Amino acid sequence: MTERRNLTPDLAVVRLQPEIPYAFTPGQYCTIGLDGVERPYSIVSSPHEAFLELFLELVQHGELTPKLWTLRVGDAVSLRPRPKGVFTLEEKFPVHLMVATVTGIAPFVSMLRHVIHRGERRFRFVVLQGASYQDEFAYREELEAASARHPELLAYIPTVSRPGEERNRGWAGATGRVNTVVEEHVERLGLPAESTAAYACGHPGMIEDVARRLTPRDFLVKEEKYWKE
């Protein structure tokens, strides 16, 4: 591990340096392990970056993340040599609606970094990210900056579900669970189902609800569920 940034006691961004070349498609996941326990994690970094970046959530009684939380810069983990997953960009669609909860933002950041790096301008992205608390938006500054630089390419909308709690003091952005506001933003932004691919990543309950709301409206919905274990 070459870098570690702790956001909260149970959320951290880490960077790894693979010992061999590690090629992947934005949206895929890698499998890392420690002491014989392995788990898959969506990759945050883009293929052009020299490091492998992950956004991790501590699962208190999980088998792997409590071990990962003891790691310091310079410590090593195992990495399976091949990435997996088909949660990748549907390039035949010009518009992409991305819905995430907390760490579910990971594959979307990878896709966006890749598109921006390539100078790609034929797509439009709308990213909706939900969290209980404002300090859980690990990539808020990066995505807001990208949106300001490329407003025709990206709209980023973070929303908190517990706006009245002290931890969200000063929050002036959107509120509500991300799955319950997705239709509102689809209507407000005029996203047409025939030319929009929708993606949902993160909490299984959120994903199921987003699919229940958008599938009857004829949106293609791709899913990537994160199970806490």
C-alpha cells in the first residue's frame, strides 16, 4: 500500500502498487486478500494511472476489512492477476445516468477519469450519489471540479439522507435517499430512456429500488451490488 486516506472511522481510500502490469476496463473490479481471505473491490483508478485505487468500507464483523484496517503504508496485500466484471460503460448510449451509495461511486469515478483523460466529448454523464452523511462523499471535490470544468459532460449531484443530524451541519445540497429522488432528477434533466443507460452501484436495496423505478420507464439498468461481509 503506497497511500491511505481515512475519511471516517469506517471509510478509507487506499492506493496499491501492483508488482506486475495490471490492465483493466473502467468499471471492473479486482480481488485483493490478506491472510488467505479474499474479496472483490471495484477499482476507482483509471487504466492510465500507475496505481490501483480502492474506496473501502470497514465491516465490523467482516472477514477481510478488519484485517485491512490494520495496514499501514508499505504493507502488502495479495492481488489476483486478472480483473473481472461486466459493469462497464455502454458506449452505444450518449447519455449515462449513474446512481451510487457511498463506496458505490468507485466504478463511476474510474469511468469518468478515463473519459476525461481521453478527451472524450460524445457522452453526457449524470452522477447521483447518496450517503447518510456529507463526510462520506470521498470524491465530491474531484467530481464537482470536473463538473465545473466540463459542464456539458458531467453533472454531479450528491444527496444526504439525514440532513437534520449534527454531522450534516452546514449541508446546503440535495437531500433524500438517492433511490427516492432518481425519478425527480430524470424528469428535471429530461433524460430520454431510448438514449440513456442507467447504472446502479452500492447497497442492494437501493439498486433494487432504482431498477423497480426505472425499468418500467424503459431504461436499461445495469447493476453492481455490494454485499457487506
